[in-house]
Amino acid sequence: MKLKDLNPGDVLRFNYTSKNHTDDSPIILYLDYFEGKVHGVNMNYMSQAQRRYYYLLFKVKYAKKKLSPLDFYTSEIKGRLRQNSYRTYLPKFMKGTTKVNTVILKGGKASTKTTKWR
């Protein structure tokens, strides 16, 4: 799988190896790729209930084309969590990336059906 194979709303798990980061193993709600960076919401800063809620809300609102991915974060998530969870990642530091949408729907347990990304 490549960057072009990702869709807004996919949930990604990876190891991040940059020197300037705070989370070695983020799980993110993928929003977009632009300006050479992956943009997403780090779901490690959310409770399990918040993960499910924002994942499903994103799928409904994005599917209906009511909001762009970045507008979704600004209007639906920003300011509602204790910590700003919007993050950008450089792909060259993303190692072992898998797409695991079932992380949200199965109580935080990763599915055995994952798709490796290069």
C-alpha cells in the first residue's frame, strides 16, 4: 500500500522514529497528505469512547461531504479534548505502518487483518 491508497478516515498504526516527537507508536485517524506530511488526529490522546465517537462521526460527515478532513478536526474535535491531538508526520519516519480500522470498533484491540504500508 502507498500513500495514494489511503483514504481520509482510515486508522493507521505505526512506529515513529523522528527525534522530535512525543509518541513512539501513534494510532491516528488519517485526515490528509499534503505538503509532504501525513496529517491526522492522534487517537492515543482520546478515551476509547471518544475514539469510537469521532471515528464514526468522521465517517458520517465526510461521507456526506459536509466537511473537509481539516474542517472536521477544527469544528468537531479541536477544543473538546484536554490535549491538542492534531499531528503531522513525515512519511520517512513512519515505520511498520498498518491500516487497522477495526482498532476503533473492537475496543482498541487491533485486528489480525492489517494492511502493511510502505
